[in-house]
Amino acid sequence: MLGVNDDGSVEGVVDGSVQKIIDSLVTNVNNPQQLNPPYYLSPDVIDFKGKKIIHCYVPESSQVHSTNGKIFDRNEDGDFNITGHSEQVTQLYLRKQSTYSENKIYPYINLSHFKESLFPRIRQMATNERSDHPWLEMDNEQLLSSAGLYKRDYQTGQKGYTLAAVLLLGKDEVIQDVLPHYKTDAILRVENVDRYDDRDEICTNLIDSYDRLMAFVRKHLSDKFYQEADQRISLRDRIFREIVANLLIHREFTNAYPAKFIIEANRVITENWNRPHGNGKIDPDQFSPYPKNPTIAKFFKELGRVEELGSGVRNAFKYVNLYVPGAEPTFVEDDVFGTIVPLQSKDRERLGERLGERLGERLGENEKKVFSLIGENSQITISAIAEHIDISTTAVENNIKKLKEKGLLERVGSARGGHWKVPN
């Protein structure tokens, strides 16, 4: 935090120096003579009581970096220069490589093993985030190296592309040769709860996997739009971009346990094998995020698909409560990392139970959805119902008419100023 003193008091950065400091910082971290390998950082400017603060979040890296040709090891608040101590440098490399399986080197992988069509796509996505992104000036080999996807093993002397490189950009057949068990299962289980109603077995690179999972979400989950500041946003997309990215990048890929993304009638569940750094439910106000695959996470951040480490959990809590009023997601840290996103509130669940108790006949799916939405918000409009369940306003009116005929719904007051009532 530049502009904040050690005691927490805010001094601020002089307005005229803010952009100069940011430009200098970004230039230096992208200059291999200053920091090698480079590490892309995205400083933010915060206005605090009329003062400017430059905030730059630096997550733990899975690589060893040198600055001006020197390597430092950090212990508590001390930085120790270990450049001339070969044993300590070797131990630092070994510690990083043993902690992060994404660093495993495959010396026989070369550029021909990567999916060529992905390179212009990732350059375009990176440019959308930052118009002067350094990847624009690099060839494919330089891009992979600068992203930390080409490494040297200081124990064996081997050099090569890493498991992270293969997972992010490898051809499908190469990924399957390296990790035969690798897949992400997207499942819709609403009507046929014993098996599934729809399924996409995804065994491709992480870039395309993200797109396919988001397409599965858009195919099977309704959307709800929300005005944030002066921009209309999709709550569904805001929630599940966080959930999908978390599922893909924060998992232990060397374990054969398949990652799962399951849509049920009233919730979405995800599961992936994990290297836990805690146990139990995560509290968004208390937890300390830990990078499972920092290089992969950093790559996704350059593409604009994730934000700072830990922000995904906090964003999920924020947007789920807007998507389903009164609801919140559950994140469980264990050997299998689990996420549950509710698709209906407790109030709506209770309405469904009351509906089942009172009816001897089966309602259609849209009738149930209309009834639940009205029970949750007695002043909801027909157009809002139509948008939420993705049907026409005429279809909503027909379902309301059926609910009225069955004695399940009443209209109190005028069409414009009145409200709905669920009879006791």
C-alpha cells in the first residue's frame, strides 16, 4: 500500500506522482533485467478521504525470482540475500517445485504440442484487460517463458515446459498423454436424479474448459440482471465465473479424482481434489487465501478471468445474495474442496413444501417457478418473472391464471399498484 505508513496512518501519494509510480512499477516487474522471470502485477488507485493510495497485491509465486541478478529468501520480516549460497538457492527451488505440482517439467514437450489457435485468443483477451500488454510484442516461445511456463529443474538440470503449460495451452491428446485421468464433469441432474439429464465430459485445455463450463451454465440456469453503479450486469455470470474459475485453477491435478460441476433443482455443487491448508467451512471475513496453482492463477488473471486471490469467494457471497435473496454460498476446505451455490432461498423452499402438502395434483415446472417467485416477492411484476425464468410474458400470465383457478394465488388491488397474495 503506497501512501500508507507502517502504523496504518494514511499519508497518500502526491496526485502528480501516481501515474509515474505505477508506470515505473509495471515497467520494472516486466523487465527481466530487473525481475527474472517477470511477474505481471496490476496496481489499483484507491481514493481514501481525498488522498490517493496505490494498492498492489502480490500473491505467493510458485517460481524463484531474482531481482537485479540477486535472489532473496524471506523469513518473517527479513529478506536474506542467498545469491552466493548455492545450497540455499537449490533448496529454495526444490521447495517451490515440491509444493506446486504445476511446476513439473516435461523436457520433451515443445511448441508443436500446444494448440496454435489459442495464442491469438489469449493475446486478445490480455489486450482487452490492458492495451499495452507485453504479450503483444512476444512470439509464442517468449510468451510461454515470460508467463513462467518454461522452467529449469535445479535438481536434475532439466529444462522444459511445465504441467501448467500443458494444462493451459496443450493439445487435447497431449494433455491426455500427460494426465490420462484429467477431466471435468459438467452434469445436469434435475429430473433424472439417478443419472443425469445432460452432461458434458470436458477433457480439454483450461482455456476452452472455462468456455464450455460457462456455456453449460448459460444453457441450464436462468439469469437475473442487476444494476451496479450505472451498468447492467448478469448476476448469473458474475457468480459462476468465480465458481468455474475456482474449480479449474485451484485443484490438485496430479490426483485422479475428477472435478465435478453439478446442477441440481435447487443448488449447484462443485468438487475437486485439493491440497488443503485448513479444514471446514470458509468464512469470507476470516480466511487467508492460499494459491494452489499460482502460475495458472496468474495466467487466468492476465486474461481477466479471475481477480485477486480470495476475491472470488467474497464476490460469490456478494452476488449469490443478490441472485437468491437471503441465500449464501458454502465453501468447504478439505481433501475434496466443495462449493454449494443455492438456487432458491429458504423461504422459497418452505413455499414448495407448503405447495406439496396442499396439492393432490402435480403442477407444471413453470407453475412451480412462478408460484415460488411470487411467494418470495409479492410485488414482483409479470415482466420480471418472465425474465427470471426465461419465458414470455404471455406464458407467465397463463401460469398465473392456472394458479388462480387452483386457489393458490390471489391478486389484491389494481394491476399496477396491487400485490399478489398466497391464500392460507
